[in-house]
Amino acid sequence: MKKLLAIHFLLFGAFLARSADVSIPIEKYKLKNGLRVVLSKDNAVPVVTVYMIYDVGARSEEKGRTGFAHLFEHMMFEGSANAPKGTHFATVESNGGTLNGSTHPDFTDYFEILPSNKLATALWLESDRMRSLAINEENLKNQKEAVKQERRLSFDNQPYATAIVDVWPTLMFRNWQNSHSLIGSFEDLNGASVDDVAKFFKSHYAPDNAALVIVGDIQIPDATKLIETYFGDIQPQPLPKRPDLAEPAGFAAGTQVYKDPLARVPGVIIGYPGPKRRSQDYYALHLIDAILTGGDSSRFRMNLVKGKQSVIEYEAELGWPFASAQDYRDPEPYAMFLKYNPKFTGDQIVAQVQDEIAKLQAAPLDAKDLDRVKTLVRAGVVRDLQGSLSRAQALAQYELADGNAALINTELDAAMAVTAGQIQAAAKKYLTPDKRAVLQIVPAPSPQGKPDEKKGVE
Amino acid sequence: MFLGKPSLTVGALIGLLLTAAGLAAQTVDRAKAPRTPPIPGYKLPPVSDTKLPNGLGVVLVHDGRFPLVTARLNFQAGTKFDPKDLPGLAEAVAALLTEGTKTRTARQLSEETDALGGSLAGGAGPDALTVSGSALAENLPRLLELMADVSRNATFPQDEVDLYKQNRIQNLQQERSQPSFLASQKFSEVVFGASPYAHIAPTEEAVFKLDLKVLAGFRDTWLVPNQATLILVGKLPADEELMKILVQRFGSWRQKPVPAAPKAEPPAPRRQIVLVDRPGSVQADIHVGRLAPIRTGPEYFPLMVGNTILGGGTNSRMFKNIREKEGFAYDAHSTYATKRDAAVFEAVTEVRNEVVEPALKAVLSELDQMASAPVAATELSNIKNYVAGLYLLRLETQDGVATQLNAMNTLGLPKDYLETYTTRVRSVEPDQVLTVAKKYMAPGQATIVVVGDATKIGEALKKFGDVTITKAN
């Protein structure tokens, strides 16, 4: 619920699965109003996930309206015509389920996981808020405060968070759509009117701008009829204009330093502009990420955490920090965040990381290493297929970003086909110091040494 | 219409759905939540268990949906077995098992594990030390070989031990900067007294003292097959072939008598207020609770359901009243955590300094309320649905099933525990909840631990009784 960003540790959920020896059944169609529907039946455990994804995220926000996508996600829990405030949570939980919603750069999602006899209940709730969300002054005021409180607790009062959310995007991107703070400013939030919110809802939360994915213990004909019943007569809207996310040519490499009074341990963020989604280089970089940071035997763990004992912990991902390889939509970087032993300097850590990359650029990967990393990626994909929610998330991304949910059954093949030569070439093409942005996060003394005093960022 | 039927059986499910779906969209009554059939019955895949001649317990669940296997090797060797002067020994042993054996370096272990498409790691809880592993199904024999090797032949190499100590001390400092950690630690100390359950983390001095001798000594004493159970879930070979593999990997492991496990023996509960002074804190972490019955007793299910009514999820009283209505806190919940030989119930909230007094009053009043009036039928049935539904959700993945079986083993639960779980939840009655609430939730003998700035909240706390002030160390 109400999380703007999930910061991922090592994720390998992007690729699936003929080589995975699993075939995920898919039924796909569109309602008359344009709502895309993806159904995947699995009757093993009587559980169903209803996953609703809207094709709008924080990168669709306009100037003066930062934080809108996230504010709106909060509004979606404030009640609708037939399910007034409080009903959504109470109904799902008292029926034995869980629910959540989250805002991302390019999409916003909502889900319910319930015992499978409650499929209709989840569809009732999701359709009611798509049809008739309660947008009024009281709810808006209330949720503005909730969002601000979330910002204070989860960002302003947490080490590294401000650097990651507010500063890092400005180093990686120059197009404002990509570089603005995805959680938004208090000023813009204060300025949001009921009218603004209603307009945003009408254009972005229409059935033709969404996909509904249902995974689990269902019967296809029954589910199909229920979906028509609950969603069939919701009116479509003209599709909103997609923002232009293109970055200007000529990436500006550089280093910045951010002083963080809440951090006790220094950290450094390193990023490189990434390739197009599902391009050859995208798969190669995904494997490079696994070589550097995936599993117990990753280069970073073996050589930096253990060997040099310079790095304490790390996370990295295509699309870090707001996206994952799975929901990566260019422009995105390949980026990483490392916390390190204060005996070292940030420059030394950057050099050590670049040295690890240089090894990949200098010679093709050893066949044994390549085989191991592919096994690791393959296993991660299969493991993520188990839960109905993670399966729904994968289907939704393939449907929304690529228009093809069935990629869930073939995408792993593309990653498995990457050669040592392609890895070497991608490392040379993308991961060079002249295409690198660095943000060093340095612990700063806090005012009077008070443990909870927050820094002066507003 | 089917919708008018007072109760629907599973058999009526399809009829209902077809009927509802057959209606034109406009005629659906959107004003009310749809009528739905009862929660479907679910039978777990069969759980079989056996023992090798050396006493190693074996629990198997065949689940072939995904080409994966998930394993747990559970030893009755948790942190309660830490010697008095070495808190943190069990967790150190657990963490270092995978950092080198007689025939494999740490690097080799890591590379071999990744090459299986798997994972391998040790961890220690209060009662058990568990080696957890997973792999692509075809690599099961190699996974079992690694699990046997780390459990039997770890060498605790000097450089790995040193690195562990350095990281653990750093990590401990980080933990101690968190008020929630300080609160849990103090609460545990007060409630468990001299019992081995009292410590939840090591001390720096103890970490500093770790060496090959104490690590290997703990391993040689407690990590023996007759103290262990191997749990395997997933796409497994046929039983006969699997048993052959198990005998190959674990058969030569000699059983060995173990010393008696330490007794829990916590002190009798009594009302006391302890303030852990954390100068500069802008919030206060409040824990109110006491000893409670363990999982195997008849009071477990009523108290577990009662605890959920009080402080589990967004339908709970603490969430609705202390968070939503009063706005005292972002977090207000209760927990009922059972170890093998002792359990604790506690209500927890984190509040701004200014509202410590009304917030603590509100918590005490919720506890009194639980202990003085029976819960309403609807509230009880909603919570029972919630608990039973979440149980189902946990069984979707191999990891979820293995975690449940591992907990059963750690806590010594009966074999039919999972099978009868839902029935036992559903059979809890309001008077049973009231009875256990009077005994364990009524705050008369509850310990109150608060972490915060004594100069800001000390006076407010004194209104509730004598306050013992300690330093955050």
C-alpha cells in the first residue's frame, strides 16, 4: 500500500521460461471499452490474485504537479460509490486476503490476493473504484497529509533516501519528465485541487488505459463472465497523451557529493544510461548485472565485500532504483548503490567497481562462469513463477510494455542465448567512465548529534 | 435466485457464478459486496516422514508444479543454547558454516551453490539452527551434498571468522541505533529474566571472543543427526531413489548423545515500568505485555485469534483506534510470539513524545476491553476469515510450505498441525477468547517497556507507577 518505490535487491525476475520447463497458460482478450484482460489458470492452491495495472506513472506528471501519481494512488483507497471509505481494506482482510498498491515511473498497480471463492469480491472492489472513485475535498486533504507524512517518515527521515529520490535522477537524466522527484514536492502537493485530481482520474484511470490480470484458482468461462459483469459498461476515454521521455543526445558524465546527516556509513551510487528494453544489449546487461551482483559468488561479493573488504552491501539492477529489469522502460540506467567501509574513499570504490567492469571488457567471460550465471538467472525466473502475485506482475509488464503477455513463456530463451562475446561488447559499449554518473553520499554530522533530528531538506 | 440461498455449498459455486455472470451488467446490485460461496477446502500435498538409522528425521512433500526443490536442515540448536558468556554463538556458527569446509573453500561453496541455481545459508532462531537450501530440481543430489558438507565439515577459517566479527559488530551498532531494537531487547530481558531466551542479540564482547575453538565446540555438541530434521519440498525423485541419495549423503553421520537442553524458566510476570533513556529521541516506543502460553497448549488458538482482533491487520482494534481514530501513531499492533518453551504476548506502538500519556492509556484501555467483554460475532468471524485466508496464501510457494514445516519442527508441533489449522481457527468461540484475554491480556501484570528521551517522557510515565530508568547501551 502506498509505497512509491520498492528498492530492489538482486532481482532476476525478468525472464521466463521455455528453458524453465514450465509453461504458463494464458487467455487474453479485450473488452469493448478497451480494458485488456489476461487470465492464467492454476488450480493447485485455492488462491487468486487480481492485479490491476494502469498505464500511468510518475514520469507522466506535468510541471507543477510532481507527486501527483503517488497522491492519486492514495486516493484510490479513499472509497467509491458503493464501497465507501474503509470498505476496501475491511472487505479484503475480513475475507482472508491481502492488498496493496504502488506507484512506479511508468505504471501504477493495485492488487488483491484472496481465497479463490472471493474472485467476485475483488472484481467488485476494483471495478467500483475505476467507475466511481470518491474524489472530494475531504478525501484529498486527508491524503495530501498522508502523503506528506509518508514522505517525512519514509524519505526525509531515512538515510540515503533523499539522495536517491530527489538528487540521483537529476544526474542520470536531463529531460524533466525523467529527472523530477518522483515522490514530489510539498508545494506541488499543496497546490493540487479536486478538479486537477478529477481530470487525472478521468483520463488515466479509464479502462482503455489499464490491464486486468487474474492468476490462480479460476475457471476461465466464469471469470470471463464476471469481468464483463463488473467492468463491461465502464466508459472508455480518449487515451491520454504519452509524455515524451526521450533524453537529449550527449550524456553528461559527472560526480556529485551529497551530505547526509542520517547516514552512518558512506555510500555511492553509480549509473550508466542503459539500452532499449528487450534489445540484444538489454539481455547482455542483465547477465552482466548477474555476474557482478547476483548470487553468493558474484564478483562484487567475492572481490569487494570479501577480497578487498571495501564494500559492505550493494544492490544493482537495470532500471535501479525505481524500476527493475522486468518493468524497465527506456530511458533507464543500469545503476547500483554500494555502502562501503569508511576506511575507503568514494573515489576508490568507484575505481574498484570500474576495475571489475574492465575485466568484463578485456576478455570474453569464461564458459564456466557464463554457464553458472545463466543457471542462476534461470532459477530466479522459475522461483518467481511460483506465487500468483509475481506471476501476475510479470504478465502485466509483458502485456503493458510489450503488448504480449505470452512473452512470459519465451523471454528466458533470449537471455539464455546471450554469448560471451555479446557480454564483452555490451560492457564496452555502455559501462565506460565517460558514460558514468556518480553520486557520493557522505555522512554529515547531525545537528547536536540528535538521533532522530531530520536534515533540512524540504 | 441463487443469491437468496442462505448458504452455498462448494457444489453451488459454479451455479452461482454462471447466474451472476449471466445477468446483464446494469442489473448487478453494486451497492452490496457480492455473495460468494464458502472458502474452498484445501488438502495439502501429503507430508510423509521417516528417520534414518542415525536418528536424522526426514520430512518429504512431493510438489512437482515447478522444477525446483527447497530444503531445510533443522537442528535443535538455537540461540537458547548459547553459553552465558557467549550470546550470539549459535548465530555465528550458522553464518559461518557456509564459509569453508574440509574440502571446499568459501568461494567454491558460493560458486557451486550458484551453479545449482540455488541458495545455501545458515540461520539461528531462539530454538533452532537451520541450514536452508534450494536448487533447480535436477540438482537435488548436489544440493544435499553441500548441505551435508557444511553441516558436518565446516572449518571456520580464520579470515572468514575475522570478517564475520568485523561485520557483525558494525551491524550491531546499527541495530542499537534503532529504538525498536532497544525496546525489543529490553522487553525480552525483563520478561525472560535469567532464562536463555532473554537475549535477542550478541554483545560486542561476545562477538570479539569468537574463535575456532568455541565455534567448532558448539557445532560438535549440537549439530548431530539425532538433533536434526531434513525437510524437502518440491519436485523430488521417487521415494526409493531419494532415500538412497539421503543415505549416501547423511548415512555415515554418527549419532551422539547431547547434553540436556537449557530450561526456559522465566520469572513470574509482574507489573513493572522500565524506561530506556535515549536522549534526543523524538519518538517513544512502547511495549506492553507478558508471558503467554506456548503453541502446543489448548489456549494457543483462542489467544492467537484474540491477538489478531486486538492488533493484527487493519481491521484490528489497535489499528482502528490508536492509529486511525486517535492518530497517535503510524504503527500500533500486537504480537503473540511462541518459542518452543515459552511465549510472549505484547502490544506495541511508536508515538510522538507529546502523546505518550494518552497513547499508553489507550493501549491499556484496549487490553482492558479485550479482558472485560466478549468479542462480537461479526468481528470474530471477520478475524477468523483473515487468519484462515492468510494461512492459505502462505502455501503458494515451496518456500512457504518449507517454512511452515520447519516451524512445526522447531516448536515440536503435532504432525496434523497444518491439516487441522483452519478447523481450529474456525472453532474459536467468543468465551474462549475472553477467558484467555482475562489471563494474558489484562494489563495487571504486564511489563511496560518504553524507549525514549527520559527528560521528555519520564514525568508522563510516572503517572502509571514506579519507573525504573536504564541507559540505552
